[in-house]
Amino acid sequence: MYFKLALRNVKRQMENYLIYFLTVSLTVALLFAINNIIYSSNLTVFVDRGESARTALRIMVVMISMVVAFVLSFSTSFLLKCRKREFGTYLTLGMTRKNLLTIFLAETLVICSIALGAGLAAGIFFFQGLMAVMMKLLEMEFSIASCSAEGLFRTVLLIVGIFLLASTASAIYLKRVSIYDLIHGEKKVEKGVRHPVCCFFVTAVSFSALIACGIRFWTGTDTALRGGSAESMEYLLAGFILSVLFFHMGIAKSIVFLLLRRPKLCSRGSNTFVLRQLSGSLNANSVMFGCLALLMSLAVAGTNFSFIQKASQEETLIMSCPYDIMYYANRIYREGEIPLEEAESLIEEYAGIEQKISWRIYETGEQEFYSRTDYSMAPNDSFMPLSDFNALMEPLGVEPAKLDGQFMIVCSNPKAARADWSDMVWEQDGKTYTFQSSRSDYPKITYLYFYVVVPDEAVANMECVEESMAYITKRHRFDGMGLRQALIQLCASDDMDNDRIEFEIREHVRREENNISAIVVVGALFASAVFLLLAMAILALKTLSALGEDKRRYGILFRLGMSEREQARALFRQTFSFFLLPFALPLAMSIPVAAFGVHLMCLQNMETAAQMVPMIAGIVAAVMASLYLLYYTAAYLIAKRAVVRGYTT
């Protein structure tokens, strides 16, 4: 009997359940897609350290599932509030609260079962889409991936857990709510805002704090990239979170008060009615607005930064690994340990050798240059002859350096670039050399903090401590992982770390960075999509939960002579403003995030990547706006049909 009643109610309440059904279906699809990636056998094959990536994604899925459970429990309470009068009538007619809960749970079970089936079907396409993104990031050819039974099981298990938590929240509500509140709750007078001026002051202060956090983050990142010590980012993150929350709480409680004090605005059409409608709803939901804005802000920032990181990867790789293969040797400590001829035979086999460029590092045993830095355990000063330096830079398209009785400092570490050698005069073999420049924009060719480029005659009586080699290969794309493993086996010895070799292979580094980018981007897409879905769903369901009271108030307007068109306009302004408040700040954040990304790329001399940042931010904002419009349109049309047409037909 109760199940039949539940089925009838689902058919009758389909419009109210549409948003809930859409959200659950899309959430199931996303969970199914990410779980299939996690438990796919391909993850270990495609991604190095696949088990570590799998663990990271598992933790993220569990944490996001907890957020989903909480938000859907919140959403379920909105569905209950949409039907308070109906449930109050059931109790008045003699049903017990247990019967009432059984009916509602049966309805939710029907919706969730259908949504689970639809979500799993859509999840197959989501899974292929995420796999296509991952294969693109890994620079591999995409092929249709098979779904995992383990992924399906885990998804169903998570959805059942989420359903149980949402059911628990519903049970608690139905157990505690009184019959009077169910029947007459819609007629309760919403409390006005107390001390709106103070709320406006909180808004101004929190907005200023939000800007201050952004500026401190900007300058702190600048300082860190230049080798300085930046302040702890945990405090800035905490400040950002509190600023977003208090800003939305303050503005929700003060904006209507300020607008109502403008006579010209209030005298136009139904503006006063709309503002009065918003006054109570914004006040009651101010905390919710802050939480939703925070979720969406994190989604915007996370997605943008994940794609910015990927966009800068190629230029970062070129700067950190300028040659296809680089060999670093130390004649003092590791002489004779690397069989270089055999290693070159392996390189020839895997990639072919087109050109070899050797360079040398010399030492005097002194620390004249390091004495001007703040390194506590500084090594001896390192010198590179000008001819070797230019021989390395020329194939990379870098203009040759010129020294006329001078020396040049090339910094590989930002911390070293902070030292001041401008007044230093260096003596060697009876000759003096003055400071020319300190550069940190050259490609990285050594692991040293910095080295000193000097005229060739300056190193004549120095000790050569390192003779290294750069290789330009015939094939720029080859099996870097396979070559590295072959070199590890060749160079392995009892007193040596089996995973460490003196060769840096750009294709191996590219593969590792692609692995990181793939996991970061796919994880960010999943988390951002879920956060945005949940935020939009809460706004839509909250709007629909107030339809009973809105219907009564718009009915009064109809009796006073307001036309259907005027009612629709008033309802549009009311619902659009309600949706826009927590959405505006996250969407606007795309601008400073893009500006920061451009600045970050330019700071690291990545002009090409910097040009892509605004496009990335624009795409993220466009997708976010599209999802917003989808949910808002659905909520508005449902509300319009229930509120406006109900009195004009």
C-alpha cells in the first residue's frame, strides 16, 4: 500500500523531483567514471606509480562522497519542506511518523534507483570522456576503455551509503517536526534583519580581507619564486575561507536593506514586492550562500590551476631539461663508475645520437662567491669556461655570452639569485675580473645552485671536477622509461642507489610530469564538477521549497490585478537574484585567477603558456555559467508553472 502511494506521489511530484533526479544522476555518472578510472587495469599500465595515483584518487573520492552525502541530505530536507502540508495532512488523518517516513523513503528509493540506472548509463560516456582527457594528457592514443566490475561495485556501494545518510537526516526531521509546523509552517513570518548597518560593515571588512588575502598570496608566491621565504599559506587559506563566508553572510543581510532605502527604485513596478520577498530568504540562507560560494570558488580555482599547470609543463620541461639527454659526471667522487661507452650504445639503440656536446666544471677549493650567499653548508665555488658555456647555449638558440675581463653568475636556484656580487672583484692567476651580470633565465644545465662563467684562461690552473655531456638525439620522442631502466641496470652497483643514475632523460621527465598532470587535471575536473552540481542543486531545491509561500503571495498579487506577464517578471527577478548572489563571486574570481596565472608564467619566462591562461579561464567560466543557466532555467520554469500559471488559469 505504502509503496503504491509512493509511486503515485513520485508521478504527481515529478516536477519537484526533477532537479533532485538530475543531480543524483549526474553525481552517480561522475562517481562511476572516476571509480572506473581508479580500478581500471589501465591505470597501472598507463601511469607510472599507478598504485600511488590510485590511492590519491581513492582518498579524494571518499572525501567528496562525504560532501555529496551531506549536501544530498540537505537537499532531501528541501524536498520534505516542499510537501510539509501534505505530510501534515497524512499525520492528521491518522498515519504514524513511521508510516510517513516509509512513504518518503520509498519515494526517494524509487527516484534514486532510477537515477542510479540513468547515472550508470551516462557514466559510461563520462568514463570514456575522462579517459580521453587522461590519454591526451599522457600523450597516448585513445582507445575505448572497458568498464571495471570493481568500479561498478564501489559506485553502487557509495550511492547506497549516501542514500542511507540522507534517509537518516529525513528520519530525524520527520521525528522532530510538529504537525502544526508541517501544516502552518509556510505561514510563518520570516524574521527581519537585525542591525543591517553592522552587517554592511561586516561585508565591507570581509571583502577588504578577501582582497588582502589575494594580494598577500600574490606577493608571497612572487617572493617564493625569487628565492625568498614566503609566509605560511595555511593562514592565507583560512583567511580566504572566512572572508568568503562572512562576505556572503553580510551582503545577504544588508543588500536588500540598502536597496529598500532607495525610493525611486522601490516605486517602480513590483520592485518593493520582489525586495520584500528576497529580504527574508536571503537572511535565512546567508550561511548557505557563503558555503556554496566557497565550494564554487574552490572549484573555479582548482580547475584553472590544474590546466595552467599543464599549459606551463612544456616550457618548464624545456628550461629544466634543455637537451634530450644529459649526463652529469664527477671525476673526484664517481670516477670510473659509469661505463659511458656502453651507455652511449644504449642511447644509440633507443634514440640515436645526432650530436654530443661536452662541458667541464672547475673548482679552486675556495668559497669566495658562496661567502656572499646565505647557504649554511656551501660547497666550493664552481666555474665554467666561456667556450663550454656558449657551446651549450648555441644549439638551444641562446645568444652567445661575451666577457671582457669579467665574470657572469648563472643561477639555477632562485635563492642564489638574491645574492649581491655587483661590487666583487675576483683575482685568479694574477688577473682581476669584475662582475658583469647575474642571470637566472638560462636553461638549466647543472644541479649546482649557481656557477661562475669566466674567460677560458681563468680555468687554466684550476682542477676539473666534472666533465659532463649533452646529447641531441635523432628521435626526440622515444621510450624514455625503457632507456632509463636499461641505464639503471648498466650502472647498478652494490654501493649505489638502484634507482639513481647520472643521466637525465627528457622523455622520462616528460612522462613523469604527464602522469602528475593527468591525475591532477582529472581529479580537479571530477571534484569541480561535483561541487558545482551540488551548489546549483541546493540553490534550485531551496527555491522550489518555498513555492508554497510564493504561490500564496503571488496569488494575492493576481487578485490585486497584476497580470501573468508582470508576475513572471517579478518571479524572474526574485529567483535570478537568489541564484546570482552566491554565484557572482566565484565567476568573477576567474579574472584574478587568470591574471595571477599570466603573472606566474611571465615570472618564469613562459610567454607562450601565459597566452593560454586567459583562454583556459574563459572556458572554465563558460562551462560554469552554462551549468548555472541549466539549473536556473529548470528551477525558474518549474516555479513559474507552479506559482504564476496556477492563478491565471
